Amino acid sequence: MTEQEEKVVVKVATTAKPYHYVGAGLPNVYLVGVTYRSWPESEEQSADIPALPALLDALAKALLEKRGLLNGDELRFLRKQLRVASKDFALLVGVSVEQYSRLENGATVTPTVDRLVRLLYAAMMKLTPDLVEGVARATWTAKLNHEERIVASQDEKQRWVVRMKAV
């Protein structure tokens, strides 16, 4: 066993101390119930995330159902889940490549672009008609100075359950 392996600390993420998962490109995702390792000297962490594709799908669904407007990180996440290049997605949304780049990098997302991105995602992923209709009929409002955490855990059937939680 190497010296580095000896200094690893193994933990299980809890509701009180969830694992901050940044691998999806969203800065506010926290996982509960996953086993993770940390190396105190280097501050590195590594987690065992079961059913990662299902987690990413659950995160996308939570974003589609989110009450506030999407932000740039969330637009990028949904686009990457669709595996579409940003220049191609800009064309689908009906904005220039430069405008879309600004949206993903922090410019304010308009309600029209927000709705269109949600509907594009729902249609391209062939989600249920009920979900698509819910997205089409919803009205979103921006919540200024309001942060949300996305907290995910697995239920008794090992399915990912995602909920939005105000910080």
C-alpha cells in the first residue's frame, strides 16, 4: 500500500453532510447516500456514483420542472445531455452562436428562450406527453438573489430522486 493510499478517508454522504457533485457541470448538485473518498492533504475527493446516466436524467427532469428561469449552467447541462454542439443548438433556439454563448456564460435568459430550450429538450429526449404539456403551459419567473441546491438521493428501488432546496 502506498503512502497516498494510507491517507484516504472513506465516508458516506448524509443529508447533513452531502457530497458536492460537480461532475455534471452544475455548481449546486449535492448527493446523499453515496460513498466517497477524500485525501485531506490534497483536498481531492472521488465518489462512487451508482447509475450515473439515471442520475443525469433525473437532474435534467428536475431542471425541466424548476419554477425559476434556467441559468447558463443549466442551459449548458441540458444541451450537453442532448449531445448537441452549441453552434447547432443556437440554430435550434433561433439565436446567433454568439448570443447563445453569452446565455451559457451568464447573460440573462429570457422567458421565451427558457421555454424553447425546455421544449426542445423534452421533444428531443421523447419525454412523456404530460411532461411536455406541463413545460409548454408553465410560466417561470426569475427569483433574484435566490439560490437553490439540487439534492439527489436514491429511493428504496435504487431510483434517483431529485428535489430543489432553497439555501
